[in-house]
Amino acid sequence: MVTKTTAGHTQPSDASLSTSRRSPQGTSAPRPRRRPRACAQQRPPAEAADGPLAALATAAEVEDEQPGGAGRARVGLCVLCGLPAAGKSTLARALRRRLPQRPGWACALLDYDELIPPEAFGPPEPGAGPAEPSPLLPRWKRSRRELLQCLERFLRAVVTGDPLSAPATAAQPAWERFLACCRGQGLLSSAESDAGAGRSWTLAATSRPLYLILDDNFYYQSMRYEVYQLARKYSLSFCQLFLECPLECCLQRNRLRSHPLPDQTICLMARRIEMPDLKKNAWEQNSLILKSFDCTSEDNEQIISLLAAALENPVKQNEENTEQKEADRAICAASTVHQADQTCRRIISQTMKDAKDKNVPSSEMKSLAEELNKLKAEFLEDLRQGNELKNQSCIQNQHSDPATSVISSFQHEATNVVNKYILK
């Protein structure tokens, strides 16, 4: 079933599926460990000879079209996203089996269910008190960040040929899980180190392009954009497969699992999930939106076509074009303006209460409210446009962030306005 078009591609449907068991932000639903899949130590028999080995930096015969890119490996990052039980994991496993056979690419699966420990989704860490504050990020967010750091180390080694080493900021268990996943899929080969130094791991080499399939819910665009940023940083290919499955279908499939998620977890994610927006986000152009209940052979061809086109057109490192910069800036500005708007509303509410307590006539309260709301709109517009503060009395706040300065300036002006009414 065709549902959307990409740059040069028609969006198909796909129905082969089972899913990652991720809980949305703010949820601590149980997340049981499933049967190990692609990250298991055993390789599939069909790939026993050289496995889904990376098309790594040592594959000098693979030439990149980018300037100075001759001899570089061709690597693609494919993000699978959608609700739990939409079918992402079944599709991921199917791609891992098929890609080495049909296009002849190497393929490895990064299954977030296997790479992020179940306890990361449990209740908050106990024991934090005044002397021992809780971490700024929940454990599941820290785990996702550490996984991205591990992935970046691997990609850097692939692209630059530098030795593979653990990220300085990621916990050792996260790095060990990542290495185990890579070893189990033939991405790494081992070598004995000096006596007592243990075993070291080096990147395996082959001339084939490599696709890394990232299997998770990725229900926020910001989660997927982090992966896109890695692709841009290292001039890799990037694409997305979004599995659109009716909520009731996901709920029914989930209930049949041995360890189902609570219905409310999936319903919450369904309200929050953000589909790829091909019109708004240039970075999401290489995306397919698939109907997970209606898979056809045509859909499989569409998926391969998308992956091939993305592989031939990697994201350029300098692709931080004006359009994308403005889009990123707009997202940040919208969040800042929203916060400032909420604070200004509270200031207006308190100011109106003060005016009422000071016996400002009810006939003038409406005019006061209109004047304050007009003032708020002007200040927020200044914040959107990045203009200088209108109130120079707040010059002492010139080194604070724009939202704080605007709020401080607005509060000063609001006080002046209400005083006109009080002192009449």
C-alpha cells in the first residue's frame, strides 16, 4: 500500500514485524529481556565465511564520490521507528538476512533492546538525597546517549582508520555490550594483546558497503535527528523506515507477547510519536512510511531502492545549509519563546491580582489586561526576531540568556503599566 513519496521514491507498506519494547519518556513500564537476536554471539550459517563484515576504512578499493573520499568505506545508517509491536524487529531481521544476498551489502543490526539494559527503564535510582543529588538525566536517557557515543567511536574508526577505543564518557558496561554486539555480527576481529593486557579488537575488513540497521521506537524526531547528525559528521548515508500500524493492532499484538507492555505505555507513545515530516525537514527526505499490516513484494523493492539511493548519496559534512540551520534555529527558538510566554502569562496573572487588590476599578481592569497582553506580544516578538531588549534599564542582564532578559524586562514594564492604573 503506497502512502507517501520520498525524493525519488514512493512510500510502500510492510507487514513483517515485531517490535522494540521501549517506554516513552516519563514511563517506567517493565521492559523484559527478549530472546537474543542479531546481537547473539553466533553468526548465521549463510554468513559464516566472512560474516556481515564492515566495509571499513581498509577497503581502499571502495571509492566515495565526495572530494577526497577515494578509498573510504561506504556506510549507511538506517533508522527503524514506530510503535511497539508495529513490526520493526521482524523487518530488521528480514533486512539483515536479505541485504547480503540481494544487493550484496554487509548488514548489521543494532537492537536497542539488546544494547540498553532493562534496569535503565526501572524506577529512579534510590538513595539520592541533598548530599547525593539524582543525575540530571534519567537512566534510560543516559543509556541512549552512551549507545550513541559507542556508535560514534565505531563509525570514527571505520571512516578514519583510527584504532577502536572506548568513549571517555560512556560506562564500561555499555561499551562491552556494544563490542559484544559487533563481535557477534562479524564487525570485529580479535587479536591477542601483550601479556596481561587482555584481548584487543580491530575492525574487520571487506570491500562491501555496510548498512547498520538501528532498531528502536525512535518516537521523537529529535531521537532520529541525533543519528542523522552522526551521518552528517562522518559523511555517511542516512535513511528512515517508519512503520505505521494502527494502535489497536499494536495493542493486540503486544498482548500476545510473553512479556507484554502495559496498554497505557503504548497509548502514551501513540500520542507522542512524531512521524517523519518530509515537507518540513530536509534531513528526513530519505524516508519511507510503511503500512505494517500490508506487506508486498513491491514494498521490498521500494525499501531496497531507498537504501541504495541513500547509499549513493551520503550526507555531506558541509550540508549544514542555510535552510537546515534556520529549521534547527526555529526549533530552539520555539522552545525558548514558549517558556518565556508561559512565564509572562504568570506575571500578567499576578499583576492583575495585585491591581485588583489595590482596588483598580473593574471598568479599567479590561484595559489593563489588554495593555499587558499587547506588551507581552511585543516582547515575545522581539525574542523571536532576536532584537535588542526594548527596556534599557535591564542592561545589567545583557550577559544572561535572551529568555531571562526578556522576562526580566517584561516584568519591569508590566510593573510600570500597572502603577499607572494604581496611582490614578
